Amino acid sequence: MKIVIASDHGGITIRQEIISLLKEMNLEYVDLGCDCTASVDYPDYAFPAAQKVVSGEADRGILVCGTGIGMSIAANKVKGIRCALAHDTFSAKATREHNNTNMLALGERVVGPGLARDIVKIWLETPFESGGRHETRVNKIKEIEKQYA
Ligand code: RB5
């Protein structure tokens, strides 16, 4: 599994923590920054990361900003992206099982590094419950997306 990861200035520390986790898990990753000291705009990082997921260059994407909210809103504007904002392990697991999310957003001002690692690990390791009601629901989301192509 190949991961794309990006953050704005508000998410650098948690992004680095997650990169350490990806290395420990022997997962391939591409890091899109930011390597910024000044304030940057989260859509400038969310969209390139989302593009790598929908193009197939990456299998999953992880985004970090101060709250995770801006990143998740921006990523979910990209057709084919299902980005979950998750700050607990229950939601991280459920959003893989139920929503087949392909991106995860986290807020560095919301969670500490230990919880962020647990959230990411469970989100990466949990499979989608395909072939049943959850797949029917995700397919309905895909049908809605077609109206906005
Ligand atoms: C940056 O100050 C902050 O707005 C950003 O990191 C994020 O929280 C936006 O949703």
C-alpha cells in the first residue's frame, strides 16, 4: 500500500510522527510537505494529495492541519475522494469498514502524537466490509458524484 501524506503549517509535527509510523510499518509513502515556517493555505496541500489518490499514484492519503477540518472539506471536493475527519480509534475503524474512506484527516491541535498514531494505524489496517449494505451506500455516494462531474 502506497500512502500520500501532506500537511499545512498547523500539522507538521503530527505529519512527521505519522511518517515515522509509516516507516515502522514498512509502507511506501510520498510526502508532499509542507516544509514551511510561514503560514500556508491547506487547499494547496489537500488537492495535490487527493489527486494522487484518485489517479492511483497512491492508494490512500493522510492530511493534517490544525483542526483537520479544512483539509477534509478540501479533499472531499475531489471526485472519488472519501475523506474522514477522525479523532478517535472507533471512528477510524468504522469509517474504513462502513465508508471505504481513501483519505484520513487529523487535527494537530486536537490530538496528541500517540493517539494520532493509533488512529492512523487502525485506519490503515482495517478493511472495507464489501458486498453488503455498506457497499450499497458507498455506491449511492458515487452516483451522486456523477451529477457533479
Ligand atoms: C491554520 O491556522 C488553520 O486554519 C488550519 O490549519 C486548519 O485548521 C483549517 O481547517
